[in-house]
Amino acid sequence: MKLQMLGTGSAFAKTFYNNNALVYANGCTLLVDCGITAPAALHALGKTPDDIDALLVTHIHGDHIGGLEEIAFRMRFQYHRKPLLYVPEVLAAPLWENALKGGLYQDELPGLEDYFEIRLMKEGNEYEPIPGLSVEIMQTPHIPNKDSFSLYMNRHLFYSADMRFNSELLHKLVEERGCDTILHDCQFINPGVVHASLDDLLTLPEPIQRRVWLMHYADDQPNFIGKTGLMRFVEQQRLYDESELAEIN
């Protein structure tokens, strides 16, 4: 498996693209979230929507689903195919009714399934969105009363979507499930109301910090280089091998 962040920016970043990721395995590509800037970020890499075999949505915020309308239209009318769309089952209806229906609905195209091959996901199950990549969804706290999910990939890599600080979960993943890689959203402003703040993450013990790569950061990220303890920043559009990410700092 290889991972390439389309972008590493927070929802309001302008220097960085939205925090979305490309995951590669066995010649196939999974797009994890598809924010407002995803089409432009793909273009910057010399890629098109047709290079994507499957998509996965973690929650319904613009920086995670704002580019889906363009992808859906281009896939149907430019590339004439329906990509796989993996979505937690509780998000499928609101993804269409509250986010995409206004732009995508047509009399002859009345639903999400007219644009994508839908694969509903449940917690506790493991899925293979592309060959050689296993994914488990975990509901994690973000906005109160708004469903959001993080991912556990290949039984060792934790990818937070957007989540509040949850030390207990991170300890459990490392100590009980053998997690060696944590890609975690990080905000620099305190308190961390809907995201983990850098100060929150700096309270983690060293054995966990060594596994953490920081993402979903603001445009002032350069001011914090060297101030993140043992944690590292993941760079947008850099291609990382699975083993490289798992190297303990």
C-alpha cells in the first residue's frame, strides 16, 4: 500500500488543499474523501477522476464531500462509468438528501446510485474497497450529534477523519491492536473543540507520539515545524510507502 495526501489543509486553509487522501494498492486507487479542492488537487498531480477506482466518505462536511458533485458528473458523462462509493450506512441518506441532491438530481437520475455503485459500511466489519487494502470504520467524536468516522487500514494504520482528542482510543489502538501508524488531524488553536489541538496531542506519551503524523493543519503550519514533539507533519502530494509511514520516529 502507498498513500498520497491530495491535501493536508484544514477546512479553511488556502495554501493547502483539503485533507483528502489517495491510497494505492495492486494497481488500483481509492480516494478517501473528496473535498471542494479535490478536483484541483487531482489536476495538480496530473490525474483525472478516471484514475479513481473507488471513493470512501468519512463524514459530510464540504472539505470532505464538496468535490463529489464534479466527480459524479464527470464520471457519468465524460468517462461513462460508475465508480464504487463506500459510505457508512448512516451517512448514505444524508449524503444525498442534504448534500448532493440539489446539484445532481435529474428526473432520469433521481438517486446517488445513479452515479455510484454504493457499498454501505458498518462498524465492526472489514471491507476491501480496492484489492489488497482492508478498511474498518470507527465512529469517532467530531461535531456533536453529527456522524463522523475514522479509518483503520490494513490492521495497523489509523486515519482520523476529523475528531476531537481521544487519548483512550489512541492508547487502545497502539496497546491492544498493534497500531504502528497514526495520521491525525491537528489544529494549532486552543481549545480543540471539534479537532484535536497540538497541545492535546503533545500530552500523549512518547511511544504514541512516535507513531503520529499530523495532517489537517492551518496555513500557519510552517510556524510550528520543530514544535511538535516527536510527531511529524505529513506533506501533501508526497507519495509515502506503507512501511515508511510505519517507521517509528
